Amino acid sequence: MSDTAIRISDLSVRYGRMIAVEHAALNVSRGAVYALVGRNGAGKSSLVRCLLGQQKPQRGDVALFGEDAWKRRKSLMQRIGVVTEDADAPPEMSVGAIARFCSRLYDKWDQDSVEARLRAFGVPLTSRFGSLSKGQKKQVSLAMALAISPELLVLDDPTLGLDVVARKSLFEEVIGDLADRGTTIFITTHDLAGVETFADRVGMMEHGRIVLDEDVDALKSRFRRIRFAAQPVAIDTAVLRPTVMRSWGGGAEAIVSNYDDVSFERLRSASNIGAAEVEAMSLEEIFIAIAGGNNS
Amino acid sequence: MKNALVIAAREFEEKRFVAYAAVAFAVLPFLLAVIPGINGRSPLDTIAMSALIFGTTFAVAVAVISGASFVGRDLSEGRMSFYFSRPAGPFSIWFGKLTAGILMIVGCFGLIIVPARLAAGQHWERLVSSSTTWSVFYILSLAIALFLLAHVISTFARSRSPLLAFDFAAAVICGVSIRLMLLPLIAGDAAVIVSKLELALVIAAALAIVCGGAWQLERGRTDRRRNHLALSQFLWGTMAVVLLIAAAYVAWVVSVKPSDLTGHVRATRSAAGPFAVITGTAKGRGDYRAAFLLNSEDGTTMRLDPWAEFGVHYTRDGRSVVAPRRAANFAEILIYTRGKSEPLDTGLTVTSGDFVASDDGNRIAVLSRPNISIYDVAQKRSLTSARLPDAKYLRAFFVTPDVVRLYVTQQEGTKILELDVRARGLRETGFIASPGYLALNADPSAAHMLVRQAHSGGLTLNDARTGAPIKTLATGTNVIAARYLRDGRIVFIDGPDSATVLHVLSADGTQQRDIPLGAKKWAMFIGDDGARVVVTDVDAKAGRVFESINIDRGVIEQRQPTREWVTSGAFDLRPPIEALREVFYVDANSHIMAWNPATGAKRTITGG
């Protein structure tokens, strides 16, 4: 049995002349939570469609649990729960009918868990899917995705349309719980604060390329915001590499992407930079720094 | 299979409101039947008629609407991922949706029709001329065809892909190819092959769409443009293969050779020259009728429009054949000449009526009521025209290249008229005051003619231009055939069926020789070679035969049994210029055979 839940190698997707994904590669271990972030149009949804075997890439391979996602999609879907970016169930169907329909397609189906989750979300089974709010539709999709106790849960921007309470519930209770139980989770999101606490690894897409793919802890440990009381004469980039450098009050602020205490002390002792304050950064701040740095 | 049924059930459930609407339409005919002023004479007729209209309209409307949406809308609205995010294969998704769509069409039609059919009873049978089963079959086939067509158009149009231009071009090419493929078959009167081929193409297109739908979801899945591309590739690829196979079949059908003709063979033959038109069907080629112009001297053949056999004219000099070729709603007149490999297009077209050619084929008179026109082939223009009188029977021939003589049989008798290119007018030159049909045969110079009255069985020698009687040749002797020979002598056959006699007379009607022929039920002269007269007759003993009679020696030299005879100038108004060398007939095996009346030698023309 493969230890890798997801393996994407050299993936490229094009729409005519437009490049949606270019030479993307990533691996997600079993039981890991992988957060893929990126701005709108970065290529996340195209990558997810390839991941789910819904779209054939022009180039590259996608393997789920060691099996080709395009060729073995049908059997793989027995093991994978999916919450798509847009609510895709027919609007005329009731939530109960959707559950009945899905239950007939899967080998294992826990109707009780579906009903329990929908009760918890406050979504009646008799409601027409089309009449639900965007957030409720996501909740219905999530309830269906979890009814099969998936080995892999793919969530394409699941917090879109959810209110703050529902979002917190999704991340802390549902995803957190699943992560604790060893379910592999692949999530694309803009809500970095939400995934920060439980994501094991994070990837970042820009213009179709994966520009970052790293363990969250390692990423967070190497990014620091350093505030200098006075304007530094120069920073030895061989020691610390500033991604962003700007004025801050009377001094300056640098965001470095290769921070470690030893290097910082060496920099401080080698340069006459006076007082400096070092702050850890959130994922969101790192994302903005990288995105801003790349754009500049 | 299970998943397909699950998906079909879901689709069906989603569209259950359509079924509710069908139930409402099923009730409507019964309501109409009780409304005064609408229900007509028979409420049951009203029920049957309105149910048929409602059922058909509803089925067609449901077919078009659901065909345009059952896959295309899911793709364009991004809802196909609902299925593809689950363990359902593309084939299950397609056939599930397809099954639901077709069942919805059939079910709705049934919901509207069945109650009315049961209530209307005999009134239904009166309304629907063919059997109910076939009517229902045709309506549902049409609805399902529209359903599939709507799916294709919807998939193509909703993708908003530039590939649409290719699809349009491919559809036009397919249409044009089919038309070009069917044209030679239609020209060959192959109605059965045409209808079978059309049905096969429709079935192939339907299968291509059905299989293409599964293929598009397999290749395109949730991507509408890739769905379009996959369906387009499959559909047009399949149609290209099908059309190639169909074209190869059509090419094989129309590639029939004269020797292949074995069924329904027919022929006409020039009275003197080497030309013959032979037509027939060939084994394995259905009802396709091929026609050939055969030059029996050198054995060469040319393809003719099969319809040409009904309008072909052989020139008196035996050198040319004037034959029509269908083009749209008119016929073009072509001239095939001995020694020339291609026909001459005269530029002359005929929409109705008949035409006759001059002895050398350089002029053609078109008798298209109410007008007659003389055309010069070389100049490609009309030389003169005139209005024709009303006629029961109309016969004509060129006396000279400038003069066409007409025998116009009316109620009171037969008028003789001439149209002269130089005089530019139709002039009455004579009249034969004898009601009814007259069998006429003119001498080589067209100065005299034999007039045989069908009702009296008498035969007279008349002036061919004025119709004035010159001499009575037979009265009350039951003349059954009369004709001028090429040298101007006269021959006729009369007598009781049990003992007929061939009389040979000089040009002025003087008796020369009588030759007893024995018991004949019927006889007709075919032609002569100077020494022999060839007669086709029904002999009391031998049945239908050709007989070659030596009129100098007074004996029957050759006899050849036939199943059917070939005209070979038997109906020509004047004897040919050249001597008769060969006649055609159809033997017991439906082969066209050539027979030499001088030697009795035979050779196979078709089927050998």
C-alpha cells in the first residue's frame, strides 16, 4: 500500500492558449492535511479537477493512493469525499433525495451520519437544494462527502459563503476531527488563518505554477518579520535574505525567508543595526509576503 | 448497469413534473369532446384527433427541450461534477440520462395516447390510416431523433467553441455527400435502395450520437469544450466512415455492367443501325436500374440515364441516337453518334411531350403541347414554332430536314399537317375521314402510306400528304400487320387466326406473292434485309417467335422462340435506310440475345 495519498508530477493544463497549470508537482502523504493556497485564477480549481479525474491534463500524471486518477476515477471515488467549489447538485432535488441518490452509488454509506450532520448544520432533509444558501449548500456537500468515511477528503474552497461560526465549526470540529482520525485532507482555500492550526503542509500557486510546497512548521520557522529601530545601512543577504524591505516608523521592517537564530545573531553582531525586534508570522502574512514579493 | 439505472431514476424523478403535464394533456381530449361546438359530429373522433395532436406535439416538444438540456445544460452550468465526483462511470452517466430522456418521451406520449386509443376504438383506426403500431413507431422515432439531434446541437452551441464552425462545415459536407451519393441511385429509379440507404444513414447517425454521447463524457467529463471536441470527433469520424462505406456500396451498385443485367431486362433497338438501349437490374443490386447504349457492331457501351429508354429515338439513317437525360424537372436532349465517344449536348431541353429527329439527326422537332418547334442542332436554335391542334393521337416524322409531317387523330378523323421551316407555319395538307385509331406506315419517300383501320381490319393505300385513298388492298380479311419494305414494296398479313397469309405487293399495290404462315394469334413486322422479312408473332404451336421469311422464295428460313421481343423499329412510321442485320429478344433466362435472321446465329448481349 502506497504511503502517498496524492502524487502530482509535471502537471500542465491549458485552455487554448491560456495556461492554467504548468509543470505542477506535489506529494501528499497519507493522513496529512495539505492546504493549497493561491489567488483567484492561480490554477487551483484546474488542479483539483485533474486530481479528481474530471479533467485530463495536457501533460503529467496524477495518482491517488498509487492509482491513476483519470483512468481509475470511478473506483477511487469510493474512497474520496469531495466538496466542490460551486454547489453542483441539481437545484430541484431535495437534500434527502440527494442523500438517497448518493447512497445507491457508494459501497458504504452512513445515512445516520448524514442526517446527524445536516441536523447539526440546521439543514432540513426536505429542503430543495436550489433554495439553500451558498453556505448551506457547502454544508450539504460536506455531509455527503463524509458519509462514506473517506480516506481522502478534497475540499475546493469549502469556506466560500460560510459565515464565521460555520467556518470555525468546519475547521475546528469537522476537519480537525478528521485530521485527528488520520483522514488525508486536500484543501484549497483563501482562509489561511483557518487552516493554519491543522495543516501539515502548504502549497502556493501563482500563475499556474506551484511556487511553494513546504511543511507548515518549516515554513513558519524560516519566515520572520524583523523590525529595526533605525534604518540599517545594509543587510548581508548572504546571511539573511529579505523578501520584503520597507520603512517602518523611524526604522525599517524586513521580512526574511531564511531566518534562524544563529544567523540573526551573526547579522546583528556583524552589522551596527542597533535594536531589532523579531516576530513570528502567520501563514496569511507569509502568503501576502510571498505573493507581494513575487509580484514586485 | 446498476449505476445507470440509479442515474436514470434520478433524472426521471427530477422531470416528474413533465409527466404531470402529460397527464393534464391526456385529460384535455376528453374535455374537448364534451364541449359543444368543438366536439364536431363525433366526440370519439374529437378524442382520437386531439389526443394524436397533443401526444405528438408534447412528445416532440419534450424531446427537443430535454435533448437540449440533459447533458448540455449540466456541462454549461458546471453541474456535471455532481456525477463525476461520485463513483459513477461516464457510460453509466450517459446511458442513465439517455434512458431517462427516452423513457420520458415514450411515457408522456403513452400517457396522452393510450386512454384516447382505448376510448376511441374504431374511430382511432379510421383516423390513423396505417396501423396504430406503425404510426406510434414513426412519431416516437421522429421524437427520439429530434432528442438526439437537440443534444448534439446543444453540446456544440453551449461550448461556445470555435469548433462550431468546423461542425457546421462537416454537417454541410455530410449533407452534400449524401445528396451526391443518392443522385445516381435516384436516376436509376432505385427507390428501395434509396429508402434503405437513407434509413441506414439515419440509424448510423443515431448510433453515432448515442455512442458519441458516451464517448464525449468519457473524454470530456466535466469540461464542456472537451465534451464538444470529443463528440465532434466521434460523430464526424463515424459519419465519415459510414459515408465512405455507403459511397463504396453506391459505387458498386452503379458500377453494373451490361452483362450483369439479369432482372427486369428491357431493350429497344434501332431498326437498322447498330444501336440499342438495354436496361435492367442486376443480382445483389436491389432495384437499381442501369441503362446502356450498346453499339452492337463493336460491342462498346455507354451509360445512359435509365429513363432514356422511354424517350429514345433512333435516326432513320441508323447513325445516331437521340436520348433524353433527366435534369431537375426537365430533360436535356443528347445525341450519340456512331464513331464518337462522347454524346453531343444539343442544348435543347424538354419539360413534357415527345420529340422526333430528322433522318440524319441534325434537326429535332419537339412536340410539347400546345406547341411544335423545330430546332437545328448545329445552330442550337429554334427555326420555327407553331401551335398544335388538339389531338387524341399525334404522330410525326421529318419528310425532309425542313418539313415535319403530322398525323393528328381527332374525334372525326385524322388531319394531316406539315410544318415547313421555310414557310414558317403549320399547314393542313389532308384529312382521312375515319374515326378511331389508324395504323399508318409510309413508304421510304413519304409519298404514299398504308392505312389500316383497326375496327374494320381493312387496308388501303393512300396519298401520305393528302390522305386521299389510292387503292384498297384488303377488305374484311382481318389485316393484322402491314408495312412498307425499304425497297418500296408492300407486305401485309391477314386471314383467319388458323391460316394467316403474308402478301407481298409491289409499290403500286399489285399482288406479287402470297406466303402461307399457318396459325397465328398475332403478328408484327420488324424489318427486312431486301430478301427476307422478319416477323414477330405468336404461333399457335411454337408460341412467341421470330420468323425470317424469304419473300423471294416464299419460305420461312429461320425461326427463333422468344420470351419477349424487342421493338427494333416495329413502330417506326417509315422503313429504315439500312438493311436489318440483327434483332434482339429476351430469352427464357431473361438474357437479352441478338439473332441474325439470315443465318439464325445467336449471341448473348446481357446475362451471359
